[in-house]
Amino acid sequence: MRSTPQILALASLLAAMPVAAQKPSGSLGNLPAPAPQVVPQRPAPGPQVALPRDKPPPLGGTTRPPQPPQGFGQPPQGFGQMPPLRPPGPVANLPRSKPPPLAAAAPGQGGVRPGPSDQPGQRRQVSSGTGFVVAPRQIMTNQHVVNGCTAMTARLPGGQEITATVIAADTERDLALLRTDADAGPVLPFRRAAEMRRGESVVTYGFPLAGLLSSGPTLTTGDVSALAGLGDNARQIQISAPVQQGNSGGPLLDLRGHVVGVIVSKLNAQRIAQATGDIPQNVNFAVKHTEAVDFMREHGVQPLLEGTGTMRTAAEIGELAHASTLFLRCMR
């Protein structure tokens, strides 16, 4: 019975040993303890740059030299310095009036070409136009081409100048007949039939804008647009073939080489644009060939009429008309 307390004390000692082996000593389980973390220290902040807070100067205004920021020392010599502003020079006076016209023309006359300076007893050319041979030594043109002229000359295709005299004029039809003392060239035939068709191809031949464009004749092509002129003028037809000042009095031919009209005018595009806001294009007019034939007969000139013929190209029509189409000068 004396050994019982000793046995109990030994058992208690053995039971307490595993608990002491598993007790952590600053770690999780059997893992080694982590190393202590070192927190880096931030450097002390330096001086801050003073940013500009005022608005930049306007463009073209007075500028100030940029000031160096605080804390950065002085800028090098010349840095940020602006050269002195030069005083503005005189402003050029721009023209405000409209430019002068290309040539001074009397109202209603054809293309104009500047003539020599006025001298006592010497005529000068004031306008020009186109004419074509309708009978031996007989030339047809517009009345407004010969209006007010004290003398007329006709230039042949070869360059020779011959004198032309007005023998008849009709302001209603705007046609005129001239007689020459020398042979003016072969006669151009008129179409015998009176009718015309819309869409029919036509050719013009004449001398537009003399002194500006080619000194030789100019050919243009187009179609018959309407069977009446401006304001339903029954004496005229409307065509799309381009014409200019100086084409007045020239022949309008079909593709058989027959005269079907006399070029007379074009629509004033500038006035129409001012009135309507739209620019008209290729609106031109010619006196009908039937009016020209009647005018000739009324003054005793017999026209050459043809009813048939071979269809030709526009180039061939131009070659046919070349020998019979003349450049007219109006002298005053």
C-alpha cells in the first residue's frame, strides 16, 4: 500500500511530457518563425514648382517674357526673351470697284476689237461681226452689226480686205445685206424646206471675240432646242450651239451644208441669274432661214435654194462654210 502514491506520481509525470513537447514557442506548429519585415522610409519631399496660374496672352497681343520657375535657378542669357515688336506698315488699298469690261462696245453691237488712236480724218474700228455670201458679191449679216457704221470692210479667207457697202437693213428681223466690189467667195445655199425639227443637229461658223480668241474662224455644234425665240419670237429659233460676241451674222447650217438660220443673239446669263438665281446654259438664238430668204427677195436678191444633199460631218460642214464666211469690220 506504501507504493501506490509513488506510482501515481510517476504516471502524472509521464502524462505531462507530450503536452510540453507540442507547445509552440513563437511559431505555428513545427514551421520556423518568419523574419521580421522592414518598412522603407520615404524621403522628405523637396520644394514644389510654382506653376503659372494666369491666362496666356491672346494671339497677336502683347507678350510677356516667361518667368523662370522658383527653385530652378536663373535661365541662361537670352532664354525666353522676345525680340521687340515692329510697328505695322501701311495697309494696301484694295480695289473695291468692278473690273472694267474686256472691250468697250456700243449697245447691241458684235464683238469689239480696239482700234488705233483717234486722229483727225481717220476712221477706226469700233466693232466686228460675221457675214456670209448669199449671192454673187452679196453678203448677209445682222442689222446690229452694221448699225451706225460709216464704213464696212470684209476680210476674205485668204486675208485680203475688201470694201462692203450696206444696201438693205431690217431692224425687225435684225438682218442686213452688203454689196462688195470684188468677188467675196462661193454662195452658200439655203434649205428649201421651211420646217425645222427640235433636236436637229446644227453647226455655227464665225469669228467670236475677235482680238481675244483665234484670229481665224471658230466652229461649234449643237441642236435646235425650240422652234421660237425669246418671248415666243416666231422669227427665230433657239439653239444649244455655243456662240459669243462676234458670231452675230454668221451662218447656222444643217449637216447637209444648207443655211437654216443666221446667228443673232444669246441669252444674257448675268441678268437671268440676278432675276432668278439660276444661270442659263447654251440658250442662243438664230433668225430662221425662211425670214432671211424673204428678206433677200424683198430687196431683189435671189437666194440659192437646195432641197437635197449628202449628210456630212461637222468638220466637212466647216470646210464647206470656210470659203464663204467673212470677218466684218465696222468703222466710224
